[in-house]
Amino acid sequence: TPPPAGPDYSVTFKPLPGKTVADTVTVPEGYVAEVLYSAGDKCVAGSVGYAGVAQSFPATETQAGGQHDGMHFYPLDGVDQNKGGLLVLNHENVDAATLNLGVEATRTNLSNVGVSVIEIARADNGTWSVKQGSRYNKRYSGNTVYNVGGPAASAVGRTVVGTLNNCASGNTPWGTYLTCEETTNNYWDTTQDAKGYGWVVEIDPYEPSSTAVKRTAMGRFSHENTAYMVDDNNRVAFYMGDDSTPGCIYKFVPTKAYDPAKRANNMGLLDEGTLYAARFNDDGSGNWVELTVGKNNLTAGATDPGNYTQVATGEVIKGTLVDFNTQADVLIDTQKAARVAGATLMDRPEWITVGVDNTVYCTLTNNGSRRRTSASNPRASNPHGHIIRWNEANDSPLATTFTWDLLLLAGQDKEDGAAANVTGDIKGDEFSCPDGIRVDPKGRLWVQTDMGDTNPNNSYVKTFGNNSMYYVDQETGESKRFLVGPLGCEITGIAYTPDLTTFFINIQHPDKTWNTVRSGGGDARSATVVVRRKDGKPVGA
Ligand code: FEO
Ligand code: CA
Ligand code: CA
Ligand code: CA
């Protein structure tokens, strides 16, 4: 058979050397990495932007937030989709050096978190910039008012002020953005009830005048991202990780199919459906356990076995009583509901991605100590994490059973002579603490790392270098180091143009000299970076 027409997407880049600790974004030969959108940059029309002097609310409400994380690219009607579109990205936390907290401290902090929507465009020489003054440019912040939808809306309240802890994100088949609130704590503004946070929030980037909605039917926990699978009948499943120590893996299946013909018909789709949590059986089979009140022990007087990691060996786990009287109770206390229903406690589920062949991958970033191992979480102490994958029965998003295996155990080479729990089975370039993961439209798997310990004198960085991004072969598990971040940062956010000639990557919380603007430094800023090939061919190829 002849090779397929069009560009060649096979992976040929020359992998970067290990243990790189440069204070820059390091990319392979023939590539460039260019800063596109930094914390404090102009966003909304009329914004002045940060230029070295710390800013306060209300100026901060119009400019880029801090700590860029999850991200997605949206094409625009009438624009060449490889040369322009909307980039939507999360601001997980503040870039404190850009903020003056002497004025309006709370609202200034809250304005630096949330989401940015920016229109971006590519010049003929390949460089990208933000289109200043675009009507799409918008900030959703910790001060914005959000609507609340779904079965827990009446218990939470019809509106909530602020979206917080916007870690990773996902998109929908109908072109909206799902920003995921990673913690259920509200640590900045105690006048708001904690029940208002820990949700998936749906944003329509094409309608700047619309109000974003917290979708309670998808459950309340330490959301990482969402990834969807769709079948021939337009039924959809959304997969979600709970980045907790430990946490469970979930899927939400809307009751109705989505409508590809009429976008407006999909805007309430995430308010009605079935929430499941995953049970990974030791024999490689799996079950989706329904989290519906009245089923699977979700009743009044249920016993939560507890979060049984970090418990001294030998201690008897008594469990605590928890009442599930309504579906709102299940959705507000989803972590407890999953444990009561018998879901498997995983080593901190971070991003999930659905491959072009419908294999689903999830990064399990690490776990300090675990009381009981399982086949799906085989290390009692797992400082480097692993990647799990599964296939739904009949490749259906509606399946209630699946089969699973481990793609890889992260960690050091066997030759290093390290202890068993820190030795991995990665072929090629080893890494630790996988977090961001995405299979691109050409079926290529990318993994990004977040070793929390980024001190260059400590063992993680000495062993692996700075946080990085890797290509991983899904058949062989072979890994190739593609990009290394500057000092102190984690690498996150994977987005791209449809032709894959431009990748957008987020550099979160760099802390030395990279991307500083203030004279003398001290304000290394989080940023979205464009990664592209100088010859204009697809990234990775
Ligand atoms: Fe915000 Fe789980 O990373
Ligand atoms: Ca982060
Ligand atoms: Ca993360
Ligand atoms: Ca992480």
C-alpha cells in the first residue's frame, strides 16, 4: 500500500540529553520556543498590562493571570485554522511578583486566577502574537459570577462568585471549554461557601457575553482535566481524574446525545447524566461503578472506608458514617461516594487523554505512601508515578466494563541500582511524575512532568533534570525527551493547531531568570510558549 498523502507525522526529532538544568526552554535542533502570553500581559481590550511595576485590582482583572496550566485551541470561522484562532488557558494560581497586594489584596489575588480567552494570529514568518482588541479576549477570574447547573444547583446556590484552582482542562465536541477546579477549598475568600468550588466549569469561548456554568452533575472533587470519547450515535463520555492522595478516576455520561447540527442544543447537556467511578480489578478487568443515590451503598448511614493512604501500618480502619439522602449529597461529596461504592484508590490521577484508537490513558503522578497496594497501583511508596491505560468494552463510551494495563512505571533506569520502588521500566529517556498527557490527532502520545521538588540541589532534578516533555511510543513504551523547561517550573498545557505545525506549551511557576521583565529580575513569569519547527513542518516529525 502507498504511504498516506500529506505531511509525514512520524517522530524523527533528535531527543534532548538528560539532566538538563539550563534556565531556558530547551528544544531539539531545528526548533524554536517563543513566549506568546505571559502572566500580566494585556488581555481584555483597553488593558495596560504588566511591564515591571506590580499591579492591583481592577487593572489585574483585564490582564493575563498567573501560573498557566490546561489549555485548548479553537478555530474561528473565516480564519485559516492553522494561522489563527482562540487560545483558552487556565491560571491555576497567582504570579505573585506581578501583583501589588497593598491595594485590594483579596480581589487582586482573585483576579490573577481563573481563565484567559485570547485571539491569536500567526504572521507569515511563523511567529504568533495575541490580537489586541479582539472581541473574544476575555478573563474569567476569581471575582467573576458563575451560574450553577445540574442536580446540586439548589444545594450550592444558583450563582457562585469565582472559579479557583483552575488546574487542567478539556473541551467538548460542541466547542466549549471545561476548566477544572482542582481543590474544593476556598482559601482566599471565606465569605463564600466551599461547596461552590471543586467543579467542572463550562465556558463558551465563542460567546464572550455568555456566563460560564459550574456543572454539578460531573461531581465535586480535586478535578484535574477532562477528556472525551464519542461514538457513532454522538453519545459522549467525559473521563476525569481526582488529583488526591489517593483519588479515583471518574466518567460522566450525559443522558442525551450531542447535536452536531445545532450547537445551542448542547448547552445544557452536562446538567443531566450518570456519574461513574472506576474499579480496577487485579486481574486486568475493570468496572464503572455508578454513583447514583440509592445504588452501590449510596444511602443514609453509609460507611466511608476513608482515604487509607498515609495511615500507620497496622492501624484498624474504622470508617466514618456519611449520609447520602439525595443526588446532591453524592455530587457534593463525590470522593466519599466513590469510596463507599468501592472504586479503586489511585496514586493521584492527573490528566487523562483518549487516543485516536479510543485507548484511554491516565497519568498517576506519585504517591507518598500507600497502605494497600493493588495491581493498578503496585508501589507502596511511589515517588515517580506511573501511567495506566484502558479500553472500554466494544470501545464504547457507554460501557460499564473495561480492560486495563500499565503503559509504564516511571523512575530511574534498572542499571542505576536504585531501590525497587524508584526503578522504572521506561525504555529510552526516563522521567518522574508524569502529569500532562495528550494523544495528538495523529496518534502521538506526549507526556509532561511535574516533579514538585524543583530545587536543582535535590535528588529529583539531579536525576532527571528540569521538568520536561516527552514523546512516548504507545506500542513499545519508548520515550524521547522533546522539551526541557527552565528552572523551577513545571511543564503543562498541550495545545496545537490542527496541522500540528504549532504546539502551545505552558511554563508554570519558573523561578529564576527566565522570562523576567523587571530590571534586576525577580519576576520570572509563567507563560504560554509557541514551539515550532523553523522549516514549518509538523512538530515532532
Ligand atoms: Fe494542578 Fe494536579 O495539578
Ligand atoms: Ca500546577
Ligand atoms: Ca497538573
Ligand atoms: Ca502535578
